[in-house]
Amino acid sequence: MEIKILQDEKNELKVQINNLTIVEILRVYLNQDEAVKFAAWRREHPSKPPVLYIKTSGKGAKKALQDAISKIEKESDKLLGEFKKAK
């Protein structure tokens, strides 16, 4: 998976990620954070990778992204544990 930071400011971040599924999951988790004022993705054309836009207030945009990734990892680990128990 390729990740490219297009804009990096304290409260604003634009990240190009070449995986639409990951971008959508990140958007959902980012919008659950009260410090995130805006999180959405856009792609100019179906052949181009999506760009995730994040705007925050009260905490840095990179920190918000890191927090969202941590939550996704924890929930994924929990889900994987449940599947292993179900064997």
C-alpha cells in the first residue's frame, strides 16, 4: 500500500492512499473523534488514488490519524481473537 502526504499542517492533513477500503475505514473512525471537524476522501477519477482530507480543532491532524489507526488495530485484534475462539 502506498501512502503519500500531500499537505501536512498542524490542524490539516491531506494524505493520498492507494486503497479505497482503508481510506473509507479511516474516514469513519476519524469522524468519531470529537477533535476532528472534517474527515472525507475524494478522488478525481476512478483510475486515481483517493485523497483523505482531515481538519481538526484541539489536537493535531496527524495525532487524530494515529488515534484512528490505533482504534482500528485494537478492534481488528479483538475481532481476530473472537474468530480464533470460534474454531
